[in-house]
Amino acid sequence: MLSCIVRAIDTKFGPGVREVLFWKFQEATKLSASDIPKKPDLFVKYMREIFGEGSRSIEKAITEEICEEFDVVVRGEPDFVRAIELARSKKLKEDLTG
């Protein structure tokens, strides 16, 4: 999932935006970038703190990338946290059923 996040941000906004987001997340939480899929709510919190309303376009890009990669659908407004939950659930089901 982290690769989806990186790809979406780098493609649409550039690596500088990703570096700022990851740095802020790591500084504020003492977690690493690899923890973002485990703590998507915290990542969104710091994304909104940095970019305010502009964070919606970043969240939308990431959500779309995750939905495409994991073939999940999030209804309504872009919801990164929900996309992560759905992708994680789908992956777990696939792992369990082989």
C-alpha cells in the first residue's frame, strides 16, 4: 500500500510534497512512512494540518490509486482511510482463501 501512496503523490504532486508529508508524519508520530498504511487516520490528520483544504486533492489521488491497485470501490467523497481498510480486508480474504 505504501507504494500506492508514493506513486500517487509523486505522480500528481511531486516527490517534494511526499517528502514533506512523510517528514511531518514521522516527526509528529515517531512512526516511519511504512507505518502509514497501519495508521492512515494519523497520516490524514497531518496531511490536513500541512495543506488544509488542499489536502483533499492529495487524499483523492491516493484513494484513487489504492482503489485501482486493489480493485476496491469507495463511495462518496475520497476517503483514504476507508480505501486502506477495504484494501486490507480484501487482501486478508485473498490470503485466507488462497
